[in-house]
Amino acid sequence: MTDDATGKPAPEDQPQPPDQLDDTVQAERITRFWDAARPSAGRTSHGGAVGERSENVVPPEAWAFGDSPRLADELLGLVLAGTKTATAESLWAYEAAGEPVPRKGDLSIVLDGAGEPRLLIRTTDVTTVPFDEVTAEHADAEGEGDRTLESWRAEHERYWRRTLADIGREFDPSMPVVCERFKVLFSAGPDATRA
């Protein structure tokens, strides 16, 4: 839901610290999830063995879809249903956060709206195109709304008008958009990694 006066998320949709978790508890949950999920990614499962490569032990980056717990859960639900196999983010958001752009083969842990690890995904394709050149095929793969390009453009323009302001940028139809395709390798129920 949005506040009609500002177009920003309503207070109940504002991102909140997941259950007020401290970093140590969150790191432990992510590590337990990674221990269960990494064989699905072709990583060994005997954590910390002498000579084991660091990518087998260190969990990949963990993040949630969207900019609110409600949106994170909604989009996660689309992935779990098999409807959503793609996502998009402004290149400017990656640059502002100092984060690398996803690459083919990257692994990610996807969190739900409460910050619980739910999915391990592998990036299968990445292209960066201007907003107004995102394809109908990509819009359909994102699985949102009625899955049309028109719906995708309307919803993503609204999203980026809201979120780009936080990094001092403004939406522009020619802005670079990172279009990412992914495959789910492992999923866990909402209580599978709770302490």
C-alpha cells in the first residue's frame, strides 16, 4: 500500500529490521541455510574441512526482493509458485550501494519479508538495457501483475520513482536497468532456519 499523498510506502510497508534481529543471529540463520542449500549448488557439504575452498564455506550474498517486507513476501511467493524467474534493478542502485552487478553463475540467498533465508538461486543471464528497451519477454519472466510489458513499465516506473530518490537520482526512461534471469536451486519453508 502507498500513502496517496507522497506515493511512498505506507508506514506498515516500510522496511524494518527483521524481527529486530542482531547481525549475529541473522548471520547464523544464513549460515545454517547455506549449509543445507550448498549441495544443491554443487558445493561440498563438509563445512570447513581442511583445504576446502572458501566459496563452499562462505554463504553468498543474501537479499530480499522489493523495498518492503510486504513486497518481499509477495515477490517471493511468485518465485515459489514458479511464476517469477527474473528480476530487474536500476544500475544506479548497484552503483550507489557499491555492489557488483550480478553475473551469470552467481549464487544468491533470497530472504523473505521477515529476513528469513528462503531460496538459493543461481543467475542464468544478465543484460543491461535502457528502461524503455526492456523486452516483453523479460516482463513476462518477472511474473508480476498481468505480466505485460505495459504493466511492468508502470509498476517499475512507480517503484524507481520512489526508490531512486533515496540515492539522489530521478527516474528516466533511458536509465540503465539490469535484467537478471535466475533458477531456483533450493528452497526452505519459513521456519526451516529459525533458531
